[in-house]
Amino acid sequence: MTRTASATGLATVTDEGQVLDTWYPAPALTEVPLPVDGLERTAGAHQARGGRREVVPRVVVLEAGPVDASDAYLRLHLLSHRLVTPHGCDLTGIFGLLSNVVWTTAGPCAVEGFESTRMRLLASGPVQVLSVDKFPRMVDYVLPTGVRVADADRVRLGAHLAAGTTVMHEGFVNFNAGTLGTSMVEGRISAGVVVDDGSDIGGGASVMGTLSGGGAEVVRIGKRCLVGANAGTGISLGVDCVVEAGCYVTARSKVTLDDGRGVWGRGPAGSHSSLIDVARDRLGRGLGDPPGLRLVPRGPLLCGPRPVSPPYRLPTPMINGTSRDRNAA
């Protein structure tokens, strides 16, 4: 069954025809874009930033990839409006369709010739550059209900934040990723990652995504899980799992079980030597991700006197022309 979505948006277009962004106030899973009251009044030329704003009606097929920037922006809006969940629409090729944009307090600006644009903007008052990126901040386009975002810079448009989600100052949520229920996010949720209801990502923790060398494996965190502070995972977890603080498990991590056996985080297909296979064997059911596991970093923490020989010896400073040895204090 083909799924469609539609919306009427407002696109920022340069004089050369480059689409910098498109804002869709009220996207819907319909086949006909509905008009938006007042949108026409905001269209027109923008002298200081250059270019113009155009009203753009759009209809997209969610199973097919985006064809241009306005199409891509509609899909990102659908995610942040929670009309589709992560991986609920095709985003193939999105990076090639989106322009690198100077995001400012006066709106999106083209990278080319920005210093001249800055000069024109300053004539009307101070202007701040927020970032130079392909993706804007989510809250500048969509403000989902029931969420807290402590730092707007940390959540990209296209993030899916369910009601009850809190993203703290050091948390981060990428596009096509996010939460499905109540969650405290103090770490990084990478692109493609889905965190289910009742699960928390601790401070400094991360969940590996499909960008930046993460591979093609889509990681999902099940219900009521905890990825502790400075911990992380590159494998999916089922329900009620804990990755203890400071422990990072990847697909190729060698894990020692409580019975002494060693297995991989995610072994090769058919190897029967991964955490997933162990969970299936123990519970006798075909769960896709390992449930009820607790991953703990092992090995002793050593404590001893601090050596004072190089390279730990403090440098000797000169004070009023006289050498003073701080190591003798």
C-alpha cells in the first residue's frame, strides 16, 4: 500500500534558484495539500538576506526517495511532527539534496557571498550565526508537545521526540532517530537509532548510528533500558537491559558470560555465538534483540602513589628570575 503525505510550505530560495529551506506549518498524511492561512502574506523578496520566500504545495510518496530539497524538508517535518516514526519514510540521497546553509538569527542565508549578506543584515541590528550545516535546529521549524529541550542546538530537524522526552544540555538527537516514549536523553542518539519507552541515555553515553562509520546496522534500544554514563552500544538491546557506566559494547566486542563463555556482541549470521543467540537460547523464544542483560566492564581499578619522575615531573618555572622547584613543595 502506497503511503503519501502532503503540505503547503514556505521555501527560502536564492536569486540563483537554490532552495535553502522549506517550512511546513501543518503537514498531514493526505494526498492533497491543505492551504495555510497567512502563509501568502509572508512570501516575497527579502532584501537583506537576498532571494525570496515562495509558497510551495507538496505531495510525496513515503516509500520513494526524495527528489529535491523541499521534498526532503517535508519528510524531516513529518518525523519531527511525529506523523511518521524513524525509518517510516525513505530518506535515500537526502545529503545530496540539502544545501549547506548559514543558519542565522535573521533566517537561512546562502554560504556564497555571506559576508556581504552579513553587512546588509547588520544595518538593521546585531546578527548571530548559529551554525553552518545542512540541517537546521528542530525547534526553529517544529515544536512538538510534551517535550523538554534544554539546548536547541542539540536536536536536528528530523528528530522524533515522543511526549515525555527530555533532552538535557549535553544530549543530542540526530535526524531519522529519536524516542518512542518517556526518556531522559543526556547522551547521543545517532542517526537511525530508536529508543523505546522508559529507556534513558546517560550523560556522555552514545548509541552508534549508521553515519560516521557506524555501518548499516540499525540499532534499537528496547523498553526500560539504561545506557549508563560514558557508556555506549553498537548492538540493539531488548527490554530491561543495562549497559553499566563506562562500558561500551560493539558488534565485535568480546563479551564474557556469567558461565565463563566468550561471545561476540553480534556474531556473523548463523554463527550462534552472539549475545542475541544466547538470549534466544536461554529464554526459548525468538526475540530479535537480547533482553534482560546487564553488561559490566570487568577488570580491577588500580590505585597507587603518583610517580614524580618524568613525564610526570612538573616543569620548573622562573619567578623573578629565580628558579623555583614546585616538585619540592
